[in-house]
Amino acid sequence: KLIILYGARTPEDLMFSYEYGDYESIPNTEFYVTVDKPSEGWRGNVGVVTNLIKHVDVDPSESYAFICGPEIMMKFAVRELLKRGFKTNKIYLSLERRMKCGVGLCGHCQMGPYFVCKHGPVFPLWFISRYFWVDQI
């Protein structure tokens, strides 16, 4: 079963909306969209994407979570997943926005001893949790 939770600031910020019907037609797939600030006429979910985590029927022992987005959102999403019973080896984070040069020279993407551009950009939470919660690292 695949569950996609997708959020954006406004409906105008949603990307690839022409593909949403395709996602919904895939067997065993659930697709949920939410926006923080609805515009006039918006009929979908309203609120931050992490609110959707609370309402999804999922067994943490049989599931994996892959998170991509602004780091502040990822921190809130991870907290919610941990509350739901997810283990750190079943939560993966995509940290692309930390990269600048992409070859490990500038140090902009350094997280502890790791360079996101060289060792990632996708990490299991258990691997980086020591550094993930530290601001400005």
C-alpha cells in the first residue's frame, strides 16, 4: 500500500496537479493533498501536511516513511511519525536543499561528519538523528 501526503503553502504552489488523478487510480494507493492557506474556491484539506499523518491508517511496524520538503516541516513530520510508533530505521529524509556545490567542497551541506552531496542526499533517520535535531548544523 502506498500513501502519499502532499502539502503546499497555497493551491497555486501545488505542483503537477494534472497527475493527481493518475496517483489516485493506482491500486492500493491513497493520495492526500493539503494547503496551509486556501484560496477562494479551494475544496481540499486545509492545514499543514503533518496534520495528515495523524489521520492515516498505517501500521508503523509494516511501513516506511520518506520525507522531502523544508527542514522545519521534516522535523515536525518526524516527531509525528515517532509518536505514531515509527522506528528511526523506517524514516528516510531527503535533504537536497542543504546542497550548494554538489561535490563536497564548500561545506554548505555538511551535517556532522557527513556531506549531503556525497553521502546522501537521502538518509535514514537513525543515521543522522544525532545531527538532524541540531539547528544550524
